[in-house]
Amino acid sequence: MMRSLYSGVAGLQNHQIRMDVLGNNIANVNTTGFKKGRANFQDLLYQQMSGAARPTDQVGGINPKEIGLGMSIASIDTIHTQGSLQTTGVMTDLAIQGNGFFVLAKGDQTLFTRAGAFGLDAEGRLVNPGNGLRVQGWNAQVVNGVEILNTSGALDDLVIPVGSKDPARATEQVFLACNLDKRLPEIPEGAAAETIRQGTWRVEEKVYDSFGQQHIMRVEFTRVVGQPNQWQATVNVDPEAATPTNPAVGINPEGLQGNTFTVEFDNLGTLRRITDGQGNPSGEEGLLSMNVAFDVANATAGEGGAPTRQTFSLNLGTAGSVRNTVTQFAEASSTKVFEQDGYGMGYLENFKIDQSGMITAVYSNGSTRTLGQIALATFTNPNGLEKTGETNFVASNNSGMANIGPSGIAGKGKLIAGALEMSNVDLAEQFTDMIVTQRGFQANSKTIQTSDQMLQELLTLKR
């Protein structure tokens, strides 16, 4: 009879623990990134009144007689199912769709979380503004002028330097893709200015020097007399400027002379080859380009005061191709410079985070640059993680070591910017479990009450 009392007590205590887990789940129904808990029961020790006996020739086997001594908590599991995503529109809010955890740093301690309500601190670090924990990842480095993002290197605090400067970049490549109308007339020597104007097609584009100053590059195409598939191109830089820029062109960077070159097409209207003013032809395959040099005003090189010369490549496209290439068809001439890689100085105005966690800066000069990438961590046994509060976890002996890497690799989920993962608590499920837990608690109290009445009856036998 005393056994039933203690079994009832164990039932009361452990149902209360289960109710505590349910209460914590319900309290965190609106907690970002929260993962619900689940209490599992198991029976306790058994007192054996008699053991089992095997069958004999005369009788069959006998089963053991055992009386249970109550129950206990088998485990309290953390259920890492996906929570629903809520759109916020805040660019620093991040949600993980799939497996993985954000990696946070607090001094030398590493923590993990699914709550992605991040923001920037005064130094531009990406942090959890609720507790100051710093989001970890890899910052891009510029090595010998090349931007490198090493995702196999050590983790670091992610920094987004809003308002920082992006230095000017001199134009190095200009790509033409215009069409020269086959029907334009040839221009004989000594033709009137109006005739020259009507038979010339002009292409203009902005180019930049190393200071970020804009210059106007003008290329004028005229038909070569007696050569139906040849055009003479004349290159000028800042043609309206008071100080001449002395442009020069050539196939080889060492032999830049004059400012004209010849463009030749085949009978299909596609680019065949180009020839500079010195008669040096390009090949008839691959990308065809001409080097252009000009003087940069108000800039000198060395002590002699000689003006600084800037050189860039004028790319006319791929021989024999139509896509993004200068062509000669019997259609209206078009002006198209589809790309040039120079720009002036700018300031970081905005940034974007894509599904791989790549952080891209957007500058006021129109340029973009990779700033870094957010790291994600996965575990062999995420249920083995220990909760530390504030929706954070730490690794334990049974969770396994963190496998840290970029999004989308080794089973890691993808990132959704401008959204947050909500709690995975289902209120209908929690209320149902609450009813079951209440009834279990009630039933165990009845066990104690009934055992007490039986003891009371025993005490009254002497009366």
C-alpha cells in the first residue's frame, strides 16, 4: 500500500514537470526562433515478488510477478521543426529555411541561435540588438587589388561600414555593341560638312580617370570609299574641352599613334577584323579590341610635369558573332555601349543579403561590392544542444561539434532576408497536451487519496 502512495507522488511530481514544459512552450508562442520542448515519461523500478520459471515436462512456464514503483522523466526533448516565416521588410532580419543555426560570439564563447532579428551597432557590426552578441561569418579581403572571400578561414565579426567610401576607379574596359547601317552613303574626299554629318554615325560614352572625373569618349564611324564592308573609326576624348587630350589608338599598347582605326565586316554583317592606323591587323577570331590612350587634365607624372596618360581597351566584340558585338546590317544604326568598368567615388548607401548569406554593398556611384558572408552551423544531434536562454544554444558532449560553413552546403538551409522564423509552438497541440497532463495529475492524486482511505480502514480494524 505504501508503494501506491509513492507511485502516486512520482506521478504528481512528473506530471507537474510536464506541465512546466507546456507552460514554457505556451509562454514562448510568439518568441522568434523558439523551439518547443516535449516531456517523455518512462516507468521506474520494479519490485520482483517471484521470478520466471521455464516449462517442464509436467507444467508450463511461469511468468514473473513484478510491482512497479512509479514513473520518471525519460527525456525533455527540443523539437527542431521548421517554424513559419513572417515577412518584416527589415533588411537585417534573417530567417533560416531548412537546417542550421546562426553563429554568435560573446567574447571567446560561441553560441548558436535560430532567432535572426539582427541589427547594426555603432561600429557597423551585425549583432543581436537584444543582447549585443555578434553575428559571425567571413569578411571579404582585398589582396593585390582582388576581392577574396575565404569561407574556409576563421570566423570573424561581420562588419557593414555604412557611409564608408568606395574609391574611384579608372575605366579599363569599354564594350561596344552598336549596329552600323549598311545603307549609309560613302563620303568622298572634300565632301561638304553636311554630307559628312549625314554619313557619319557617332557613339558616345562616359569614361573615368583615376580621380573619378568623367570624360566623354566619342567614336565616329564613316564608310570607307570603295570598300563596302569597311568603316573608319575616329576616337576622341573630351572633344569639346579647351585643353586637347591627344587621344591615340593602336592594337599594341606600345604603338599608340593617331586616333583612327578601320573596322572590317564579312558579307554576313558580322565583325571580321580591325586594323589600327599603322596597318597592324587583329586576328579574325576571339575578342577584337583597340587600346586607347589620352591625357588626363590637371594630373602630372613625375617631376617633369608631363601629363598623365590613361589607357583603356575599346572592345568591339567577338569576330563572327552578333551578340554584344558591333555589326553591319541594313537597319538603322544604333548607339550602344553596354558596359564600361569605371566609376567615380561613392558612399555605401545600402546593402543586400541574398539566400546564400552573401552581403553585397550598394554604393552611391552605382558600384556593388561583396562585404562578407554569414556563417551557418549544423550538428549531428541538434537535440543534444544545451539551452542558455535568450533563444541561444551551446554545444554539448552529445550534440557533436559544430559543422560551420556557408548556406546551402552540407545540408545547411538557405537564408531569407527581410523575414523572421516564428516559434514552432502549436497552441492546439499544447492545449490538448495540457488537458491530458491535467487528467494524469488528477488520476495520480486519486491514487494517493484512495491509498490513504485504505490505510484509514486498516487503522479502524481494532475498534
